[in-house]
Amino acid sequence: MAVSGPLDPDQVFRDHYTQVYRVALSMAGNPADAEDICQETFLAVFRGLKSFRGDARLSTWLYRITLRVAARWLARRGEVREPTLDEGRADAPIPIDLVNALQRLPVTSRMIIGLVSVEGLSHGEAAELLGIPEGTVASRLFAARKRLTELLAR
């Protein structure tokens, strides 16, 4: 889809902040870091907004930026062990045992759970966003949920 005219940065922020925050929170596990990730994400978005051609949906482009920023943020904090890149409202409390269990998952597992289970993307949408086959999304989601269930059972 082609972009018909320049995008208003303020409108992009208002329309997409909640989704960006939820993805950041699912990756970081705490509101303070999620806010920092959002701030870095929107700085990158605003810098790149003029070059956004509309080849992908704006929301897909924002998710990609958010995931890259979150992965870099976690890497700087020493929380990423791999080189790769809750349901409800963004301000809804997340049980601490769930937060702790999510933090023990690899970053790629957190991404898959965040995109599919939290954001409600289809396996196909998540696959397109992450640049992996749809079957890989399904198998990684299954493995991530299984591991999360094991961690919560302890």
C-alpha cells in the first residue's frame, strides 16, 4: 500500500504507542525498561518516518523497529544470550511469577509469545514480521509455551 502524503509523527505516536509499549513490556519484563524502549523506538520511528514508503503496513514496520530496539536494549544490559534478534491492556498488572518466567525465556521465545499471544498477530503475520516461515513460528510458539508452563509449575 502506498503512503498518500507525509505521516504525522504525533498521530503515529498516539495511534501506536500502546502496541509498542506492550511489545516492549513483553520483552523487557518491567515498566521502566519498557518505557525506555518505547522512547528509543519512537526516536527511531520519527527519524525514519520520511523514508517509510508503505511497502509494508505501518504497524509491521513499527513492530520490527520495536523488536530491534528491545533486542539491542537487552543486549546492552547483558540479558541477551543469543545473537538474534498478557493479554489485556498495556497498563494491566502482570503477575510477578509470569514476568519472572518470561524473563527466563530466550529473547526469540519472548518475541514469539509477545507477538502472537499478547498482540494477537496470526502465525502468518508474525512470520512475515520476523522473516521466518510460518511453521517455524508455530513450532517456536509451541516450545516457548511449553517452557513457560514448566517454569510456572516450579
